[in-house]
Amino acid sequence: MTPEILGPANVPTPSIGFDDKKSKTPTVPSAPLTRKQLSIEIAARFFSLAALSLFLISALSQFMKNPARITLLFLVFTAMLDIGLIISSRVARERDWTPLSIVTAMFGTFYYIAFRMDPGVHLIPETVAVGVQITGILIQISAKLTLRRSFGLLPANRGVVVGGPYRIVRHPMYLGYAIRDIGFLLPNFGVQNLAVLALHLGLQFCRIVREERMLSKDNAYQDYTRRVRYRVIFGLL
């Protein structure tokens, strides 16, 4: 399988081929950043590292107290994967620099810092919750392997990705996040964690709307939305 990114002429070109070692990531035209935009870009990446460090300290300290809490490790693993992709993301040809998009993206990405790491109410056994998390993580990994360096924080056009799980729904990664977080919430249930997850889901919907508003300026994305009707859940949403 070779992930595809549509270029300006709506022609699929291979990004990184799993079956062709010579294939390369397509070059996506990028606009030069202003000094202010560059400062925001650098600050966002440093904030990503700081946020991950705080989360790692909190989550791992709780895991050391109770090694049976495997759901914490899976949350840490995917958070680290996100940060690596954010730091190495491709410079976009166009971004949404509005304050609302910046705030939504930052809180929508680093919401897990607000989770209560102390043990909560076990609504389901930890082992069952791990199975739910793994399902969400596999969806995430599939989407991230397709996006590669087109992954990022702010709504932006880094090329229209149409391969892999993006052939089924337009935002499979957000579906993976939701399933993974439900897997964390059920054995770590509490009012704070429920409120954080509810806020996160609302912010993710806002991100989807703003991302699509940005990408819809591209004819390639308009064609893509006509082929792939559903945003997150096939046949429903």
C-alpha cells in the first residue's frame, strides 16, 4: 500500500511507499513565515515538549505506584508519538493563524495534562480497557503512517492525504483518539476526567470544522469530500 497525497493538479503522487524504497515524500509548496508566525511555530513545538514532560512525570509516577495500570502506558505511548510528529511536521503551504484556531489546537492536543492520574472508579477491568485502547491506537497509527510529516497542530494545508484510512473517513485520527480516551476513562472514571474528555471531544469537533474550512480552499480537497462523505464515523458522522 502506498499512501497518496494530492498535489495542486489533483494528481496522486506517492508520499512514502511501503513497497517502493525509492519513492519519496512529495514536495509541498510552502509560503514563507513572517517573524511572528515563526515565533508561534517555534513556541508551539517547545510547548509540546514541555507539556509532554509534565505528563510523563505525572503518568509514570502513578504507574510506578501501581504497575497494573497499563492504560497509563498506552496513553503515554501515543502522546510521545504525537509530539514526535508535531516536532518533525512539514511546513505548511497555508495555515489558520487565528487566535481561536491556536487555542483550540493547543488545548485539543494537550488536554491529557488535565486528566486526573490518581486511580479512579473502575467501570470495567483494566485488561478490557486496554483492548479498547489498542483498537483506538491502531486506528491512530494507521492514520499517522499515512500522514507522515503532514501531521501538525494548527489547521493547515500540507497536501491533501487520500490514502489508507482516509479512503473511508476524512478524519480517522480523531476517531482513534476518542476510542483510546474512552479506554482510559472507563477504568479511571471520575468527574474531572469525564469533564476533560467531554471538553476535548468538543474541541476536536471545532478543529475538524476549522481544518475543513482551510482545506476546502483547495480543489483537491473539494474533490476528496465528494468521494469520502463521512468525517469521523462511516455511515453516521
